[in-house]
Amino acid sequence: MTRKERIQEAIEAVGAEAVNLAITLAEVSDPDGAYTHLQDMGEFEAAEAVEIIYFNIWTETTKKSKIYL
């Protein structure tokens, strides 16, 4: 699954505004930090978008069982 496809999946799951926030924060820092910061702020939809876009890469590229963080 390409990054564009993961972004589209995230938009369908949580909405464009949450995805925009997730991507912006992940680019300024890093996905792990963005995920934690968004969880702490109560932005759970944006945190889920970070998970969909950045954390599911391993699963999609290796076709192995899901890894839960």
C-alpha cells in the first residue's frame, strides 16, 4: 500500500482535518512523538490517522501478521 493510499484510508476513517493535523505534526517532529502528543491532547482521531499512515507500513510491506503497538 502506497503512502497516498494510506492517507486516503485515514481520511475515510477519521476525516481530512484529523489527517491534516496528523501529517503536519508528524512532519514537524516524528510519528512516534506526534502520536503520543496527539493522545495527550485528546486528539484521538488524529492519533489514529498517525497510526494508519505511519505505523501500519511494516504490516503492509511485509504481508506478515499485524504488529500492535
